Amino acid sequence: MKSIIVYGSEYGATKRYAEHLSEMTGIECVNYKDAKDVEKYDKVVYLGALYAGGVTGIKKTVAKMTENQVLIVATVGLADPTDAENVQNIRNSLKNQIPAAFYNENKIFHLRGAIDYNKLGLKHKLMMSLLHSKVSKQPESEQNAETRAMLETYGKIVDFVDFNSLEAIKNVILSNN
Ligand SMILES: Cc1cc2nc3c(=O)[nH]c(=O)nc-3n(C[C@H](O)[C@H](O)[C@H](O)COP(=O)(O)O)c2cc1C
């Protein structure tokens, strides 16, 4: 089976995961902006950073795929990927970003990323600042994994990247279905 790893990353955390997964599996990895021949592969492993629930680059990539291909998805975000409500929110949003034929919960994973506020572009800094002033006024009972992660990391440099979490994805990639 021919496979390729494609990634969408703004600041590098998702790229680091993709490059490490490439080393673990021997499968080539490529930025979605440079992925021209996605339709040639049996399996497409897509790693995408989460921005306001959207998975960077995934729509453009699946638009090049046909239904006989298998799609494996891993999202990379700051909110806790072991929180059930967070996972449900990410998946509900993913359903609006990829065709139903590619949506298979056994092939969807969630990884934790990183953020360095010193490196954020102006647009992202502004988005986070607006979100922070809104969320910091909410009572704790109204907060969820996403808003908690935002409040805890706001203005900081944090790195939750954990390559051990790639092991489960590797097993699905190397399986025969
Ligand atoms: C404007 C903005 C929006 C974000 N939205 C989300 C989000 O919806 N869910 C989440 O878990 N993380 C969110 N994050 C955190 C990023 O997903 C996280 O920093 C990720 O590691 C970025 O990956 P990258 O370095 O590959 O771009 C957001 C970050 C920014 C700056």
C-alpha cells in the first residue's frame, strides 16, 4: 500500500509531529501546499493544526482525493485531547470539513500542540486577545477544555508535543486496512 503524510502547520508543532511520524514509518511527508499528487496514494495521513476548530489545509487536500482512498486524520491543538467534550467538538467540526465517505472514527486522532505568543502573527495575536477578554469573564462552570487551555497558556511559551502519542497512529497506518 502506498501512503503519504500531508501536514498543515502555521508555527511548526504539526510539522514536527509529521516529520517524526515520517521517521517512525518511513513514509514521506509533505506540506499540504506542496502536495500535488495526493490521488496517487492508497492512504493519506493528514496532520492538521486546529485554528478556531478548523483543521489547517484539510479541505484543500481532501478535494484532491477520490473515495477509494483511505484518509487518516490527526488534529493538533492546545486543548486537552483526552477530554471527551473537546474530542466531540473537534469531530463535529471535522464532519463539516471532509466528505462523509472519508469520516471514520477509527482513523481519527487528536494530538496536543504548542504555542509561543512571541511568534504569533498580528491576526492570531488579536484573535487570542479578543477571545481571552471574553473567556476570562466567564464563570469557571461555563469553561471547557478549549477555554481552559487558552486561559492557562495565554501570553506564554508552552510545548505539549509528545511523540509517544504518535504510536497509535503508526499502528493504524501500518495495518492493512
Ligand atoms: C488564533 C488561534 C486559534 C486556535 N484555535 C484552536 C482551537 O480551536 N482548538 C485548539 O485545541 N487549539 C487552538 N489553537 C492552538 C493551536 O492549535 C496550537 O497552538 C497548535 O499547536 C498550532 O500548531 P502549529 O504550530 O502546527 O501551527 C489556536 C491557536 C491560535 C493562535
